[in-house]
Amino acid sequence: MSGLVDLSTSIGACPVERSVLAVSGPDAEAFLQGQLSQDVAALEPGQSAWSLILQPQGRIDAFVRVTRQAADRFVLDTDGPLEQLDARLRRFMLRTDVTLEPLDWRCIAMRGPGAEDAAVSGDIVASVPTGGVDVLGPDPAVPGDVPAVDSAALEAHRIRSGFPRMGVDIDDRTIPAEAEIVDFTVSFTKGCFTGQELVARMDSRGSSAPRYLRLLTLEGHVELAGGESIVGADGSEVGTVTSAAGDAMAGATVALGYIKRSVDMPAEVEVAGCPAQAAAVPR
């Protein structure tokens, strides 16, 4: 049975859906180095890194974790559709010796202080920026004494941590800077990769994005859904909610949404007719 666990102070585990794709072959490293924003060549076997796969114009096609398993084998996992990731990579597989193989793997998310030190078992054990680890493989396992948490609690933890989901908080119109993920997904010292120009230009010039992902907190339980308008102090629409969840431990509702850069943080806003506190996402 899943119970109430405060993931800011205690460990909890929950199965999550991740699409998993193996990329292997003699040209796997060179191919991914040219397609992913992260420095794939610098990964040692067993190491993972968060990365983006961009359109030539610099917008996001996929938000992935890349893990090197061997010199010529990598695993990509994402919370976006597998078909979308597979199709995007195949579009750029020209005269390259690479094989793409969908993997029927499961994932268990462990969150909370000390999760990184727990005795888990899986083909991939990778830390996450929200604090904790994901355990992936055909049969991942976590210690039996770790409490189970439900998906709603895990979602509230994700949102409070400001970690966006592909297909929910990020889509093919999103640019990396506005999603506040450049710091841990992009290498500015590797060679060229598809979509690099926009990311590098904004970084070198210190350019601002037109909007930014923000954390919203509302007192009590408020029914929210993606697409809900965020209204500023002057009554004008300043942004849009992308995801929301009830935080039972805090007796609050938390949400992520994009707000215009002209709105200084923190800010008092209104969502669904209720007052809300808007703040920069934790990083």
C-alpha cells in the first residue's frame, strides 16, 4: 500500500513510465555526439547525463537521459513517446553504422535524502536533479523496506523541484533556455550538434527568453489542468499552466507554468480564480 511520505525528508519509491531505446554500433558515439547537446564522448561506461535532442532551429524534439553501457552501446530513456524519439534519430541516420533497438524495460523512481546510497539493482542506476535515483532494467529492484509512494506524491515532488516533463512542460515549440534546463543538459565545450546555433548564441550574448518556466504554489486543493491562464497583478494574462498536482503533505497545490520574462520573481499571481505564489524553479 502506498502511504503519505514526505520526499523532502524521507525515501520513497514509485514505478514510472520511461521509453527506452538502445543505440549501438561502430558509429554510435559519433552519431550521438552530433545529435545530442551533451558531451556523449566524455561518458565512461556506466555514466549517465541529461541531454536534449534539438531541431535544426534549436527547439526541443526530445529531453532524454543518455547512458553509456559500452564503447559502442548507449541507452536513451525519456518520458516522451518512444516513437517520436526513434523517428527523430532515424531522420539523421545517413550512411552511419548504427542500430536502434527499443527496450522493454521498467523504471522505479526512488526519491528522498539518502536514495543515492540505497542498495538497488538494475541495468542503469542514475541520479536525478530532483534528488534521488532512477533504477532501470528488465527487472529493477529496490530494498523491500523502502516505502511505496503513489504517482501523485511523486508528481508533486517533481513539480516542486521544477523538473519539466517531455510532452507536458516541454514540446516541440519549447527552446532550452525558457525551460530552465540548459545548465545540466548542454555542453558548450564539445563539437557541433544539431540545433546548437540558437543555444550557443543565447548563451554567448546573455540573451533572455521571452518566457520562463516558473513554480506556482496555491493554498489548499485547487483543480488545475494544463492550459489554465496565469493572471498578473494588473489583471492581464502573463502565462499558462503546464502541469499541476496536489501536495498532500503540504496541504497545497503546486504547478509549473511559463510566465513572461517581464514578470519579476517572486510574484503574486492568480490561477483559476485563486491567489498563487510564483517563483523561479529551484536549480
